[in-house]
Amino acid sequence: MKLRKLVSALIVALFSLQTLQLTARADEGMWPFNNVPRAEIKKKYGFDVTDEWLRKVQLASVRFNNGGSGSFVSPNGLVLTNYHIVEDIVGELSTPQKDYAKDGFVAQSMADEKRIDGLELNELISIEDVTKRVTDAVKPGTPDAEAFAARRKEITAIESESTKATGLRSDVITLYQGGQYNLYRYKKYTDVRLVFAPEFQAAFFGGDPDNFNFPRFNIDMALVRVYENDQPVHAESYFKWSIAGAKDGDLAFVIGNPGSTSRLNTVAHLQELRDTSIPIIFRLLERREAMLKKYMAMGEEQTRRAQNELNSIQNSLKVYRGRAAGLKDRALLDRKQREEDALRKSIAADPNRQKMYGDAWDAIAKAHRDYPSYIKERRIFDLSGGFNTVLFDYARTLVRLAAENARPNGERLPEYTDARRASLEQGLYSSPAIYDDFEKLKLADSLGFMVELLGADNPLVKQVLNGKTPEARASELIDGSKLKDVDYRKQLAAGGASAIESSTDPMIVVAKTIDAKARELRKRYENEVTGVERANYAKIAHARFETEGTKLYPDATFTLRLSYGAVKGYTENGKRITPFTTLGGLYERSTGFKSEFPYNLPPRWLQKKSAVNLSTPFNFVTTDDIIGGNSGSPTINKNGELIGLIFDGNIQSLVGDYIYDESVNRAISVDVRAMTEVLRKVFDANQIADELTK
């Protein structure tokens, strides 16, 4: 109820402004590095964003392939990110005898740093506009499905040519949902080692109740080091550690990789998300939350294994509840409708523009009107909603790898093209810890979700279950599969189509059983939804370009973006929220809840309290526009110095997928001064602090 009231209050306040344009307002915007609003930043904050400054900032930033951001913070390859970006890694490196999530981890020397399996970091080297080449691959009048295939083929060619010519990871990124295409080239780092992680309880102090709230008291940080040829990378650019930190009103930039937003979506598209897509996701997440809690209730070791997944699920549930509340508030859709009507009216006033762009909204509406007829099957079979185990992920990858290898590069599924092969194999041949009892429970729960969503009489459901209950079938599949063995996966991959065809591994058999249906659903969605969106959102984007030019920023695409804003508090429920908390506030909050979970502090923090400067700023908020994927982003000042580390947004930011309001949307960072204080005074990690601050 609290969330609903907060979102409603946010939206009512926002719409009182009566702003109808989709151009950026105030500090709004997640800006690509080739379209930074320099004039607006200069006008509001008096700071000149130069090419040299942008280049340095770009090269100091990295993207984690597991969905987060980070940055170089020393010349010796040290990278700063959030604990929650590496929490799965911390779990993988832990054992029942040595639980780093419980006790924290500090490498006393480089020799003590722990190699991380399967992690890839990407440093953006260059951006090239390839819009003309991609769009020229489609002849006028080509049906949307054929046009989608033609663009994909051309994109694959561009990526392959670039990878071959430069040796860099090369990804063509779709911007403005089809209005523009940019080629992003990345330097890849795959030898990454853990240097520092605090205890989970300190990183996620306050747990789910405090998540997406402020004031906050979290040391949600971690450090890893990047190596090449077994030597620490010498970072060309890195963010120096600010000693002074930030103060109220200071200009603050956030540099990171926001995952996705839907701010340019049509009203019909948003209505489908509200009525169909999000409710199905809720059902899946709520089942998984209940299943994880059941497993964790079995004991301390089960809790250790499942804690990270539960954190992720509960975080997602809170995000989707915020989004759903926003989409159910009439004010949000009324605003979107007014904006849409205004643009359509301006287009209709010009016969030529009406001919070029006028039918776009109706085409998108039809695509999303038809999608619910097959969305459930797509969630289960194409998106693997019915097969929640890493062993199925391996099986699907192997089955499709064999099939896609037989096709010309330009006709493969994008993730199996030559340009992306190395990244795919990085994940396929990693060695995470696999616990049979946990995998059985997860798979049984997802098979049960399959039955719930599609019905026990669905022919493919019957084939998958093979006459057994979800629990019995899950046990049979997990016990019978050899895919836990990396060498066995490599053997199957090397054997190609014949090895897959002759395999009797039960998980491979299941992957083969549903693959035709999964491909059919994927193709239908790409043809009837994605292809339609690419063609018609491109029309809408071009119509906006004609009136708004470069003032329109694209939706987030998990590529490097710059946000700008200021350290600034806000008002919530009539109470003024100041922008900073302190380390002393952490201890006070713990005491206020009688040190009961999730407000208990690890023993080390209690033992070291007398050594800590309790007035040290701990967490702070800024007006920077962020979204999921920005986790681990550096917060920097105009001098390019690190002043903080993004780890969350406030509750009002949960509708940030669709709108932004500077009066209440806030990004939350760990203060650089707290990170230094904690490293030195709580963890005695002076050698690490010295490297960061020298």
C-alpha cells in the first residue's frame, strides 16, 4: 500500500507540470557518449564537457557481462563495482567451511586474489554510426518480417567484419527501437580476480525492507582486478579516488550501463505490459520466492546456497510492483496519451509526414494485441520459464550450437554468430558449483509453473513430464544428466550435430524435444512483434527527430551512458530527506531494531566500532537518472574523480522505466569517504586503500 501511495504521489506531482514533450527535462536522460547534451550541462551547471574529458571517462568505465557496471580505480587494473554484482561469484568461491558472504574477503596480496570463472568485462573503445548501412539493407515496401531478417543479416556481417578487422568485441546496438544503429567496439577482459568483498549483511544491511528506500546504510562495494597474460592490466584511464568527496549541491555524473527502459513505448505497448506481460512475470517470481524460502528453511548451508537468488528475486518483485503501480495509475497513461496525441496530430497536419509515419501506432498496437495469444507458451518454452536449472541452459546452448554451426553465419541466431562465439563459450565452459538437491527443487518448481500456465493436457507439457510429477521428473533429469561435467560439455560441443543427435543425456533430450516449438515461438515473436516494432518505432523516432533533433535520448540498451545531476535531498510524505547518511547512523539504525535481522551487523563491525569515525558520510543521493544495469556505476565529479558508487534508487524511482521526475527520483551511492574508512578501520585493508588513494 505504501508503494502504491508513493508512486501515485510521484505521478500526480509530475503531471501537474503539464509537460507534453519527450525531450529531456531537467536532469533527465541516459545519454550515449556520442550524443551528450553538452550545452544543457554548461547552461545548468557551468561545466564544459570536453572531448578529452569524455574519452577519459569512457575508457575508465567497464561493463560486467552478468548485468552490472564498474570502473577502473587504479593504474594496476583494480575495478570497483557493487557487492551485489559479484555476490554470485562470492558464493561460488565460498565453501561450507569458508563462507565469504558471511565473513567477507580481503586479498592481502595479489597472490591471494581469487580467479573468477566465466566473468567477462567490456571496456568501450569506440562507437560508429552504421544506421545507413543497416537500413539500406531493406528495400522499400519489404514486409516487416523480411525486413527484420535482412537487417539482422546485415548486422551480423557488420559485427563479423569489425571483429575480424579489429579483434574487438563488436556489437551493433539498436537505438530508438529501430531509429538508429550504432556499432560498439569493446576490449574484452576475461581474467578477473576477486580482491575485496565485505560481508553480505553489511553490503545489504536492512535487507528487503530497506531496499529501494532512503536513508540507507550499505557498504555495497567490491573490488576485482583485471589481468592480461597473468599480469595486472595497466589501465590507460582510471578514476582517482576523491579524498574530499562531495557536498550538497555538487555536480555529479554517473557513468554506467543502464539495462533497459520503456520511455518511448506507445500507450498500446504499455497497456499490454500492464495487462499481460508483467502479471505473468509476477506469477513466476512469486513462485520462485516461495520455493527459495522453503529451501533456505532447511538449514544454514541451504541458506548460503540460495541467499543470492532470493535477493535477486525479491529485488525484481519490488521493481515490477513499482512498475505495475505506475502503469495502473491513470495519470501516467494520460500523460503518455497526450504526448502521443500531440505527435500524431502534428504528423496528420502534413500529408507527406502522415504517409511516412501515420500508420506506426496502429501497427504496434496490433502486434501487442495479438501477442497475448501465445505469450504463455513463449514464457515457458522460448524464455525457459519452465526449465529453471543451469543444466538446461547448458543443454539448450549445446543443442543450438550444433544446429547453428551448420548454417551460414549471417543466418544464425545472433548469439551463435562468429563474432559472439567467444563470449558464448566463456559461459558454456564455466564451472559454477552445482548442488543437485537445489537444482531439483528449482527445476520441479518451474515444471510446476509450466503445468500451471499451460495445463497438464498440453501435448508438449506431457512430453516433457513423461508421465511423472514435476518433482519426480526433475529428480530424473538432474540425476541422469552428465552436463555438470565441463569436459563432457566440451566433448558434446566438439562432436557437433551427430553427437547431439545421438546423445541420450536426459537434459539434452528435453532441450531437443522443445527446441522446435521454442524456435517457432521465438520466430513468431520476432516477426510479429520485434520486427513490427523495429519498422514502426523507427518511423516514430524519425518523426521526433524532425522536431526534437538530438534532444531526444534513446531508451537504455545496456550500453555505456552518461547521466548528470546534483547531490540533492528531496521531500517524502511532507518530510525533508537530507542527501547524506553517516556511519554513525548505521549503528543507530541497527540498535533501533535491536540488532535483529536484517538490521544485525557482522561481528567485525561491532568489534571495530570504536575505531570508526562515525561522522563519515556513508550513503548519499543525487538527481542522476539511472535504472537497473547502472549498479556498480561510478559517481564522479567534474574533475573525473570518484565520489561514490551507485547501488540503488529510491522507491520513487521504480517507475523510472517509464518516466523521470527530478523532484523525487534519486540515485543512491556509497560515499567514497565511507569506502576508505571501512577498508582501513573495519577490514584493516590498508594496502588496498593505499592503492586507491595514492
